[in-house]
Amino acid sequence: MAKKCKVLDCRWFPADIPCEFAISGNEEEVLNIAVRHSVDSHGYRDTPELREQLRALLRDDRRKRAVYLLRDERRKEVA
């Protein structure tokens, strides 16, 4: 079974610096890149607490599912 795609948007995290960074992928890669972004761009420290806060903000990425549904609908129209 394929891993669910997750998304995290920097606008969901309370910060002093406005930021529109967003990423999607599997949970661990999104979390690791989000931590790196938080440290490099916003000055946070990589701590278990930061990782927990970011993990709590992860959401299912429904965009890929929408693409698959659209493809399925097109297949039905052609058939």
C-alpha cells in the first residue's frame, strides 16, 4: 500500500516572519524538510518539541487524489 501524501504550509505555523513555503510528500520527508526550513529561514532550533508541533500541522494532501479522480472520470467519459 502506498504511503499517504502529506502537506505542510508555513502559513499554518505561528511565526513572526510571513512565509508562504509549502511542501508535500511522504510524512518523514515533509517533516525533515519543514524542520530544515524552520531552522534555516526562521531561526528555530531543531528540537523534539518543534518536530512535534510541525507533525501536528501535517495534513493529508488531497490534490493527488483529485488528480486521480479526474483521470478516472476521463476514463469513464472515453469508455
